[in-house]
Amino acid sequence: MATTRTAAGEWHGSLTEGSGRVTLESSGLGTFDVTWASRAEQPEGRTSPEELIAAAHAACFSMALSGGLAKAGHPPTTLNTHAEVDFQPGEGITGIRLRVSGDVPGLDADGFREAAEAAKVGCPVSKALAAVPIALTVD
């Protein structure tokens, strides 16, 4: 069955002087402040679209990798994924880097690397972000 998740954003003022908030509506987990400075300079306690994309990508990739490993008979004990999303003012999102490590009993490093590469390609968020270069490091 298909699912739909919702979030909302509001913005007040000009791009560089204004501010806004994003609300995670489906989960009710909270409302977070955003500003141009939190996107293009320093977060200072606020989030950005790119940080939210990084969180979504890290979660999705971890889930895709876990599912692929389990399907291959090697359910992981632990997976740790770190995502970085680069934003260049005037250009947009210019690159994404995923770094993953994990504890997968019975699987060697080559097998883990192959599963991670497959998850990078098959993860729905990776597919949605395919216009941007996505690099993967397997620790």
C-alpha cells in the first residue's frame, strides 16, 4: 500500500533577511526554524533543506541496505550511515556523499561493499536525487 507523508513550510520576508519554519506534519515530531544564513552560512540552531535531505537520504539508504542484506541472508546487526549534502548558492545542490559502516555477521568486506553499492542505486531517495552526483564510501 502506498503512503504519503506531509511537511509544511512557511517563509516571512526577503530571501536573505527573512526566516521561516518547516513542520513535520505526518509524524508530528516538530517544527524547525530555517533562514538563508542556516542554509548558506552557519546553522546556529536552525536547519536547512539540505540537512533535511541528508537525514532522509541517510535513513533511506540504511533501510535499503538492511533490506538487501537480509534478503541475501545476512541481516545486519548495526548499520551507521552519514550523509553530507553540498549546497552552492546560485547553483543549488552540487553533491552528496554517503559513508557507511556496519556489523554484518558472516559477510566479508567485498560483500558488504557490493550490497552498499546496490543500496545506493536502489534507495528511493537516491533515485529521487539522481540528478546530483552521489559518492559512497564504505568503511
